[in-house]
Amino acid sequence: MNASSSTTAIDSTLPFPISPCKVDEQVIADYQTNDHVLIPQPDNPNRLADLARWMPGVKPGQPAAGDLNPVVKWQLLAIERVKAWLWGLFGINLSRCYTMTNLTTQSRRRFLMNAGASALAIPTLTDALGRPIQSDSAQPGRKLGIALVGLGYYSKNLLAPALQQTTNCRLAGIVTGTPAKAEEWMKKYDIPKGNVYDYKNFDRIIDNKDIDVVYVVLPNSMHREFVVRAAQAGKHVICEKPMAITPADCQAMIDACKKADRQLAIGYRLHYEPFTQEVMRLGQQKVFGPVRFVEASDAFKIGDPTQWRLKKSMAGGGALMDVGIYAIQGARYVTGEEPISVTAQFSPKTDPQKFKDVEETLFWQFQFPSGAVSNSTTSYTAGVERLYASCQDGWFELSPAFGYGPLKGRTSKGPIEMPVVNHQAAHMDGVCKDLLAGNKLPNHVTGEEGLRDVKLLQAIYRAAETGRKIDLKG
Ligand code: NDP
């Protein structure tokens, strides 16, 4: 399998790399649940392609079928111009000023078609949520300012260095509870004092125009509070995995971002990683026939026995919450299906003192609607990192599959050759590209996806605790 044949086969316009039928349903559902007018931008092929898929009359680069109501057209033009001037000159944000209720004379579907056509002619400064954006498309080369919250291992060693390589975003601010780190980071990354916050004064970030996106990189139990506060401060949010420690927390985070009209992405870096995208394609497009069996495991040997990862109140659980989530994701994105049932087993603890609060090793099995099954291991005792799929007519695997790379892959027909990228830079650039363009983020990296995973994490614990098969169909 060489890089060029693989790359051309990927449908890069798909918001979620699964079957086109499912994509359409998701896109339609998303658009229908959004009460804002969606205006495709001329420079936004994904949005146009989405519209074209489910509205045959709308074709990228061509007017939609049916005449555009001239009153609506001039209304659109006037409102957008005024909004852009107010935003550009005075920073006045007229978000939500332009919703379906403003245009009661047209059906939603009809309006969307017309809006699609008009936008081909009228440059818009409205983002995917209907809010004026900061003229990003009118400022080529503008980078979104990211503030990292929590300057621990991942921020220090992966995210901050990656932000020196990104093209759509930059490290603009930090939020830390450790003053010495603030000093060090300000010097190292030339961060102005005004862009440095602690956990108490964090909410003042609302007034900071340098910060567009808040990236929450805290212990799991703190994700909810800081995502909600970031949204309330009017910032888009990226939140590390696992999204939170309970589904209720995840829902509160989704609701807060919706209420604030901000977008929420989860730190699912692998969704922007070429080897991972390739195995998604191989599995979901049944390149080797239907997937029958998946082996997805992620584990490592944990060090410091005092760290928050070993405290249930902060981590939500043990290895499963930390790296097991990658194995859940792997089984889901290779099959392109949601599991319908799960069984799980804890292994005996080899160090009951160290693992007194959380599990050490856990095994689980998913069943999928197609009949595919997966088996997974996660552990804090020894390493494994593998994603293997056995299909009707062959097999493919990544090993390593979930770490920072380079990932390595092969199939029953030969090696998988894909470009090696910096995962964190690709992830942040990918998210920010959509934010800059005013696109709705792809479903597979949003809070809803994070919630799906956290529900599965909980179901796995329930299955292991009860010894019963848990039905996930409800
Ligand atoms: P660390 O323990 O290294 O850092 C967490 C930071 O959070 C601390 O350094 C501290 O920063 C801040 N913090 C605030 N309150 C507390 C507290 N009570 N206890 C501990 N730390 C606190 O964790 P990681 O950076 O490894 O992980 C952070 C998040 O990122 C987790 O959700 C984890 O799952 C995720 N992660 C994701 C990875 C990925 O590949 N996507 C990889 C690694 C982690 P400060 O001193 O600045 O206040």
C-alpha cells in the first residue's frame, strides 16, 4: 500500500471518515439542530461539498436551483456588512443577530439553499454558529491565539513545542497555578504578562483579544470546571482526553459551549494523523472486506505512585481513563460502528498499595452491529500499543498505534506508507483551520464524541464490576 494510492482514496471532504450515507445523516442532523443560518463561504469547499451532498440544487461554485429572493439577498448583504463594520471598527459582536426567525417567509430548507447561492457572491464574516468572526478570512495568515491551561507534562513537552510549528494558531497565553512556571514560560515563549493567568483570575481572559482558544490540559476531574469557565469567557475550547470523568460532566461542558456559541474540541490528536486516517479508511471503506475482529490495546508502566493519575477522585479511574480510551477509539474508528454490548474483566492487582484507588489492568470486549468483535487490554503495569484488524479478505495493523509517533503500519498486502507528522501540531492546526474558516468542527473531534467515549468508559467499569454483559443499545 503506497502513500499516493492511499491518499487519493481518502475523501478529504468528509466531516467524519465513515460511509457517505452516515455522513449525510450526521451533516443534516447537525444543520437541522443548529438554529442559526449557515452560510457557506466561497473559500470553504467542505461546507459547499456538505451542502451539495444533501441539497442536489446546491453545487460548489454554482448558484443554487431556484431564484434567490432579492429582498433576502439584500437583507443578507446589508446585515453582514454592518456586522462586519461594527466588529472590525468597534469590536461589537452581534452574534445570533441573524437566525432563522429573522426570515420567517422562507422554509429553512429553502433559505439554506438561497443562502448557499448568495454566499457564493457575497463574502461573509459569519462563522459556523452564525456569529461574526474576527475577519479571519479577510486576514490571510492570521493565527488563532491559544492559551494552555495547566503547564504539566503534555503542555510543556508536546503542546508548547508543537505550537512553534503550527500555521493556524500560536501560543498566546498560559494559565498556571505555579508562579515559577509562569516566569519560565514568559521568557521562553515571549508571552506578555497580560496573557498570563492563574486559576483564580482565569475568568478575566474574557477581556483578552489575543486569546481565541483555551486548551484545557489539567487533571481529568478539572476539565469540566475550566471548559465551562472558558466558554463563559467567550472562548473556543480544546479539552484533553478523557473529556471528563462522568457523562454528566461532559453534558454540562457541551451545554456551556452551546450556550456561549463556542465550539468544543477534544484532544483527539490521532484523528489528524495520516496513519490513523489510513486505517480508518481501510476499515470503514472495507478495503479488505468487512472487519471481523479488532485487537486494540494501549498500556504503559506508570511511575510516581503519588501522582493524580492514581487517585480516583482526580483521574476518574486508572489505566482505562488514561490510555484505555485510545483502544476504545481504535475499535470504533476502524469499524466505523458503535458497540452494542460490552463485557470486561479486572486483572488481579500486582501492587495493591500503588493501585489501591484505581484499576491496574483491565480487559474488555465489544460487540458491533455488523457482527465484528473487539478485544482490548489496558494497563499501568507493562507496555502494549497495537491496533490490529482482521477482515474477510486480509488484515491491517498499526504498531505502535497510539503514541506520539512515528506510527508504523502494515497490511496483508504490504507496508502502510504515510507522511509522518507532529501529532499535536496537526491536531491544533486542524481544529484552528476550521475555527478560522467558520466551519463547524467535524463530529468525530467534538464534545459529543468525547461524551460517547466517557459513556463507554463507564460501561466498561460497570461490566467489570458486575461481571455481566452490558447492553449498549439503549
Ligand atoms: P501533569 O500531571 O503532567 O500536569 C497537569 C498540570 O495540571 C500540572 O502540572 C499543574 O499545572 C496543573 N494542575 C492544577 N491542579 C492540579 C492538581 N491538583 N494536581 C495536579 N496537577 C494540577 O498531567 P499531563 O500533562 O500528563 O495530563 C494533563 C491532561 O492531558 C490529562 O487529562 C491527560 O489525560 C491529558 N494528556 C493527553 C495526552 C494526549 O496524548 N492527548 C498525553 C498526556 C496527557 P500548573 O503547575 O501549571 O498549575
